[in-house]
Amino acid sequence: AVGVVAAVMAAAVAVLGGLLASVDLSASPDGDGGAAMGSGAMFDAIAGNYDLVNKVISLGGDVAWRRQLVAALELQPGHRVLDLATGTADVAIMIGREATAPEVVGVDPSNNMLSIGRQKVKDAGLGTSVELFQGDAQSLDGYGDSSFDSVSMSFGIRNVPDRDVALREMVRVVRPGGKVAILEFSDPHEGILAPLARLFVRHVVPRVGALMSGARAEYVHLQNSIANFPLPDEFANGMTRAGLEVEKPRMIHPGGVYLYVSAVPAAAAA
């Protein structure tokens, strides 16, 4: 029986491998629909399958990763949280369900992602505590200084054209002592599994994404954006330059998933 199971598994792997190898990743650098990579328009194009593809390429780990992000915010009753790159609102909903009943504002540049997110917020019964708006992390002009208790950002900072500006905006809108927590991929480089993880991120992820969504360039961009993102210590240094007190980056998955936890110092309010 064991031999039969092994044979079936080997056959399945061979079929999947052949299927992924057949995926053509050549595409326009601006995507099949002409949208600039990493833009709100790009995410508009892939919004319909985004959640399902995420579950598959993260091997189901994305929920646990986001829980660690939310825990890092150290939420208290009455807190007001800004969730940047909120997308389809997974993190915003997770925060909204916390026992401390925080108020959550989610901001994202993609209308289509937000449309899905708003329906998910409604289905979760959180319409009075979670609000979603279109916006840009580089320009939070609609929000006053120290108007939030914390900021979260999940897998979005690497798509921001000017990360330094976005980080300074986070410092501006968070009260002194408030948390800024960012979850992001980095090209896998730590541990004995790093070579295998790089193979997965560079070759399997874009092909699975393209196969499931039909969006070739968009998932090639995902792989490229991870490869081009600063290594963890370098990004943490950028957070420090923006005015944050940064803890040591935490690798929460050997596939290159890092959690950056920081706080706005009292001096930032001066």
C-alpha cells in the first residue's frame, strides 16, 4: 500500500512539474493589461483570484504570519489602527476581531481589491469598526499627526516606489510610543533551507500564480520585487532613518518572511 501511495505521489509531482514547466513567463514588463508593476492598477487586474493564489503560494501559512503581525501591535481598548496596503482586508478584519475592539482604517491604492475587502468586512459583521479607503502610503494627507495608535502593513512596502517617504508618513500619523509593524518577504538567505526556498520563490511561485490567475507579468513582478527588496538589516536601517525605534527583524518563515516591529519615539512628536 505504501508503494502505491508513493507511486501516486511521484506521478502527481511529475504531472505538476510538467504543468509548471509549460507555463510561459514571458510577458510585457507592464503586464498583460499595460498596468505598471506594483501599482493599484496592477492589483485591480489580479484582485479576483488574489486571495486564493495567496493561500496556495504561501502553502496556507499566510494566516499565521498575519496573526504575528497583529500581535506585534500590542492592541489596547480604544486603539485606532491604520492598515496600509490593506488589499482585500485580511489584516484589517483580523485586527477588527480582536477582543480590544479597535477601530481600523484600511488604505490601499486598488479599487478592485478594496471592493472585495468591503464585502468581506460586511460579511464579517465589522462594518461599524473597519473602514476601507483608496489611498497611497506615500501621501497620508487625509490623516493628522499622531492620529493613530499603530500602523500595520502586510506584504505591501516593497511595492511602494518611495519607501522612505512612506515610512516617514507612518511616523507622522502614529502617536508617540505607538507601534509600526511591517510584514514583508525578502529573498531567502538564512538557514539550510534557503537554497530550496529561493528555488520555490523564483521558479514555483510565479508559475503557480500565472497558472491560477492568467497574470504572467504580475507574478513575475512578485518574484522580482522580492529579489530586489533590501535584506532585512538594510530595511530595518531604513526604518531607523525614518525615525523609528526598530527591534531586530524576525524571520517567521524560512521562505523569507520577516516581521519588522518598531515604535515611534516620544521625540518624534516634538
